Amino acid sequence: MHEPRITHATLKVFGLFMRSPRRQLSGADIIRETKVFSGTLYPMLARLELAGMLTSAWEDVDPSEAGRPRRRLYRITALGQNAANKAFREMGVPAPGRAATSGGRA
Amino acid sequence: MIEFILSALAAIVLAALGAMAGAQANASAPAVARWIVRRAVLRLPPELRERYTEQWLADLQDIPGPLAKLWTAVGFVVSTGALGREHAGKQLVAEVNPQSSVKRGVRGQLGYAVGYVTGSFVRAMSLYLKFVERAAVKAA
């Protein structure tokens, strides 16, 4: 398995997850909070998921009852947290704390 | 005097038409964005289409503002090539290495230049759309 490259956009996404590692975030949550372009974000999420740094699952709702499609929710794994901490260390940037934020699902 | 009245009337009609066109564009943007999603997923490998159709349509609903929805949908189209490669198990092209430009041939250099110009255009459009959206929000 290849180690995904860590770009500025990846650090932004890692930073968002690391603020509260148990949060589940949809692509829209991540776009709203990090302003990463969707054309960059989804390949990155796929890359991190394939590397085992993120996991994703469908939101637990019935689309016909909710009247909208299900969201795909991402969560950072232990491997991802280690990779994020390492990336922040290498960049000389302190890893984000566990402050509560507005978006996302616990 | 007649000319002044006609000019004023023309300005009012044009402003009304412009407002109607803007409102129409705002109203139809989400539908256009959904249409773009359905076209974009056709560029993905068949096994990924269902997943990304549902995921992207859900994400689009959560993006506020018609222009932002459109811009996000454009991003979906952009991402399809890389997504297909990722899921095919291939590594994305590495970030540009200063030494790699030495090894590129003329076609490689041309491709890099086209990519650079396209990327700059996309970034400029992104800034422009954000500016227009903020202006529209202020006007409303």
C-alpha cells in the first residue's frame, strides 16, 4: 500500500478531523469547514480511505422516509490520527486540539 | 424629453429582465448541479457510480447557495478521473518535482503548461464565483 502524499489540503482535512476524532463528517461538512475544492477533496478522501486512514459508512437513515439521499460519513482511524500527528510534527505545526465545532455528527 | 423617458423606460425594462434572469438562474442552479452530478458519475467506473451518485447528491443538498452548488458540482466532474485511478489501485501522479521537468519532453512540458493554465483559470473562476455570490448576498 502506498503512503498517500500529504498536501496542504490534506493537512486542512486532517486538522478538521483531529479537532474531534470521533466526529463523522460528510463531504459537504468538510467543504464548508475547510473550503477545499470538491475536485480535490473526493480523490483525497478516496486515497486516505484506501490507505486505511479514514473509514466511511452510509448515514443510518431511510432515504424514502428522510426524503433525501443518504450522506456518506467519514471518520478518522487510529492509523489516520498517527499519520496526521506525524504530518503536523514534520510541518512544525501543532496538531489541532479537541475543541467542539459546529458541523459533523458525533 | 421623449428621449429621456424612453431611455428611462429602457433602463427599467432591462433592469427587470436582468433581475428575472438572475432569479431564474438562481432557481435553476440546484437542478443544473444535480444534472451535472448525473453526467459526472458516468465518467466513473461502473462499480462506483451508484455510490457517488447518492453521496454527491446528498452533499450538494448540504452546500448552501446556488453558485456554490454549481461550483461543487463542477468539482465532482474534475474529481472523476482521479477517483477512477484511485479505485483502480493506481497511485496518483506525484506532486511536481522540480527535477522532473528536466526529464519531460516537449509534449510533457506542453501538458504541464496546459495543466498550469487550466488550474490557474479554475482558481480564478473560484474566486470570481465567491465574489459574485457575496455580492448577491449583500444585494439581497
